[in-house]
Amino acid sequence: MTRTVILLGLLCLFSGSIAYAQNTGCAAVSDERERLACFDNKKTSKETKPAAKTDAPPMTALQLIENENKKVNARIKNICRGC
């Protein structure tokens, strides 16, 4: 019983500090214009991530279905041994 109470107390103690750490970003800025600029910078930095570059040409629908069928067949082969 005491162990449960201690664990619950520690959980409450650390959950508050985690929530505080999440809000210390742009929300902590007091000036309205600076806070808006901070949020704008975060938004644009997430949007401007470069797309993954691939040298291979895109797969056709038939190739995608064939790849999926190979995966399913391999799973079934592992399940039904001696069927």
C-alpha cells in the first residue's frame, strides 16, 4: 500500500514538471509580436523539411500489388506448415 502511494506521489511530482517543460517554448514569451514570430518560425521550420529523394522510378500499381502478394504469401507459408 505504501509503495503504491509513493509511486503515485512521484508520478504527480514528475508529471507537473513535464507539462511545464512543454509550455516553456513560445508560450512563455511575454511580448505578443515576438510570441507570434516564434510560432511562425516553428511552423515554417516544420513545413520546409526536404522530401526524401529516391533515384528509383515510382512503382506501378501492378508492382505494388505483386510486392504485397509476396509479403502475404510469406506470412501464410509460415502459418500453414503442412496444411
